[in-house]
Amino acid sequence: MVEPAAGLPDRITIYEVGARDGLQNEKSVVPTGVKAEFVRRMIDAGLDTIETTSFVPPSWIPQLSDATELVDALGQEARRATRPVLVPNERGLDNALAAGVKAIAVFGSATETFANKNLNRSVAQALAMFAPVVKRAKDDDLWVRGYVSMCFGDPWEGPVPVDQVVDVCARLMDLGCDQLSIGDTIGVGTAGHVVRLLEALNDKGIGTDKIGVHFHDTYGQALSNTLVALQHGVRVVDASTGGLGGCPYARSATGNLATEDLVWLCRGLGIETGVDLDKLVATSVWMAHQLGRPSPSRVVKALGGSAG
């Protein structure tokens, strides 16, 4: 039953991260052909914005060492402005540009400890590394997203002050990014904290029209945090088909918000996503078979028995 609620949008954009963030932490290497089929199935289900891979050194994340091969396998489907790839530095950008991609993302941190563990740099050094990446990408007419992780809590530093998060976000956006994604990397955020951070970002001049939210479901708060973000103007939500994913550098980071769970929420509220839920569930059932384990998504568990 559809029961719209006041203060919510008619439509949102789902920023799908299953092919990159969802698979990066898998211990067994997923064949390139399986990754390509996963992306094709998500496209067929109605997902448009799909982050396909990451151009990182193979030693960093072996799972994503086939980035060029994956882009080639997908062909034109991977060379659209709605198919971003993650790049950590100028070498990654060089490889992404050579592959013909049209959109990139850089991945920063709100905390010093995670910046050092993830990029072997301080926050300031990481931002300095991103500066030429963003400039060159914009000069080549690429769309650029800036991720900031650990926006709500850090497993080493504990709660992260809102002012500290806002400062890093503003410095990253000042480089020229088109969109900011605020990440609850270990899933400790709660609704009031989300509102406070969004308001603080707005006060800094970063409106919700430039913001996407990236919630992990470690404590079961991803959907409630998403709902309050939508009520406060956010229109882009990161999610992972089947609830796949986590962060390889933060052991307490469990799965992302499942795209199916997000679509179910939106469908009940009358919010359009453009996604065929039955096809998406079938995709997650198929991918779970490839990975050899069931999907953690509640909606996939509820509906997956009838999916093929």
C-alpha cells in the first residue's frame, strides 16, 4: 500500500555502489564476466547511476585489479556520465581516462587515523593529492564526486565532531567536486546526528542539492537515517544491491544499505526510484549464488523465494 508522507520528494536518485563498494571486500576474486553481468542486470532493473569499479593499485584491493577489463567488457555502458569509477590519485585518473570513463569519484576521510590507514596520508596530504585529480577531471569535462568517510564515528578515534567533518567536506568541495557523499562508514550514525550534520553543511554553503548519503547498517539504522535525510532535502542515496559491501580498512564496517530495502521504503512512500523491484531481487538472488551465500537484504529474503 502506498501512503505518501509530507515533506518527502516525489523522486530520488539511487547511487548504486554494489559493483564497487559491494564487491571490494570479497575474499574470493569475482570473475570479470560475473561483475559485468551483475552491472548489466542492475541496469536492466532500472538502476541508472552505477559506480562500476575502482582504478586502484592491485596491491591495495586485488578484487578491483580488473578495472580496465571490466570497463572494456561493458563497453559503452561503462562510458557514460552515470557510471563513475573511483580513483585514488593521478595514476588512477590516467588509467580511468585511458579506459574512456566519463565520471570519477575520490575518497577522503574525516579522520586522520582512517586517512592514514586508507591512503597512507594525513587528511591534508590526501586533499592535496586529490586537487590535481579533480582539476584534470573537470578540465576533461568529467563529473566528479567526493566521498568523505567516517563522518559519524571512527573505530579508532570514536565519535567524530561535526565541525571536523564539515571542515573536511568543505575543503574537498572547494577542489571542484560536483557532489559530496557523506559516509557513515561503521554504521554508528543516528537520525538526530544526520540532521545536525546536514544543517551544519548547509550553514557552510553545501546545500542538500549537492549531497548524497552513504549509510551502513551495522546497528540497523541505515533506513531511518535515510528517511530523515530525505525529509531534510537530500535526493541522492547510496545503496548496494543485495546489501553487499563493507570497508576493507575498517573491520567493524558491515554491509551497505541494501538497494532493495531502500526501494521498498520508497515504494511505500510513493517516491519514484525508476527501479523494478522484482528484477532487482532476482539480480541479488543470482549474485548471492555467484558468491555462495545468501543476501543480507531483508527484502531479498522476503521476496527472493519467487525470484530466479
